[in-house]
Amino acid sequence: MAQPIEEPGDPRLSDYRRTGDPTWLRSRGLFVAEGRLVVERLIEARRFTICSILVTPAASAALARPLSSVPCPVYEVSRELIETLTGFDFHRGCLALAERPPAADPADVLERSRHVLAMEGIGNPDNIGGLFRVAEAFGTDAVLLDPTSGDPLYRKAIRTSMGAVLRVPAVRLTSWPEGLDASRRQGFKILALTPRASAVPLAECVRSLGAGERLITVVGGEGSGLSEAALAMADVRVRIPLAVGVDSLNVVVAAGIALAALHRPG
């Protein structure tokens, strides 16, 4: 049952005053899940230790079933009090604080995967969240991040992903792009997505792949695209044919097209 709180100075709410400070959250090993759908998916994922959940009365009623199963405290406060605490325009009357998991071993994550999305130089949290969303939509088993890509557990990235960040395993490679070579030794073929005219058209690449082939699709930041080093690491450079006069696509759109074409259900 949710515990009602009316005073903003209540010590049980102290951590929620810092939810807008990503540096503080990371220093405490925490992240924020925001919104009813995302918090429900956080609960369902059962991959993270949830410290507490903050809800408005309306959100408490809407999420009564999933909230009944959580072992953490649930605090019920007014919408106005939540916005006073957090300092940002609040979405859907629900916040959760959860612990960041220990860093995963890339070899272990890859061992359990057949198709992986890798990102290089993706800093925008909307793009990070969007990439996780399309990765989940097309059956991608895991996501690899290079050292320069942003934090997938930043609250905006989680929200944009519609909770996919909480369900698709992710691991950050400390060595890039050399870390991709280790995946090749685990039996993966590396596909680098690039608009360069010399690259293989996506449909041709798909036709050339063998049944059951393990794949890593690598995408780069908008503007600069993939680095020369990452392109050199690839087994195949792949392009999406575009209409005359169009030079590139948003990275999330491009990744969605590529992953849809490469998706093999089952």
C-alpha cells in the first residue's frame, strides 16, 4: 500500500530532490524511471533493484496491480509536490529510483546473442532511446556502446525508448573499435552502416547472409557517421539506397530500416 506524504521536507523524499541531476545520480549508483508505462516496465523487467517509487493518487490507482508486487516503498504525493521536488515538468505522475546494475561482461552478453546493435558516438539521449526502441522492435538481443556514446540510463533516454532500455541488455566497450574484433572471434559478422556510395546496398547484403549467421550492426553519430577505424573493422559496409538529392537519414530511422531488413523471427 502506498504511503501518503504531504510535507516536501519529509526525509523519505530527500533523494527525489536530486532526480534532475544526472551527475549526482551516477555518483550514487542510481537512475530514474519516469512515467507510468516506463515504471511498469521497470517493475516487470525484474532486472533492477528498485529503491522506491513516487506516485500521484491517479498514478497509484492506475498502477495498483504492478505496485502491489514491489518490495520497495511506494510514496503517494500530489502532482504539485512532485514538481516542486524534481524541478522539471512531470510526466504521467510516476517516478522510480533504482540501482544501476554492475557493468556486464561483453563476452557474456555476446555469448547469449545472435543479433546485436552497436553504436559509436551517439550522444543525444533521444537518439539513444530511439535506437534501443528499434532494437527491441526488431528482435535485437543486445546493444553495445562505445566509450563516447551517452548514458542509456539517463531518464530522457529511458523515456524515449518507452522502457526498451530496461529490457534490452546493454554493455559498454572500453576498447573501441578494437573491442569489436573480439566479437568477430565469437563468430559475429560486423556490418557497418554508412551512406558511402561504395558500400553494399542493404538488400544485397541481406541476400548474401547465411542462415543463422550472427550479426553486429554498427551505427555512428549523425553528421560525422562512423569513424574510419570503425569502418575498417567491419566485414561489410552497408548502405541504404536513397532518392537523388538525399544524402543521409536520422540515425534512428536508418537503424530501424536496417534492423527490419535483417530481422529473422524465431
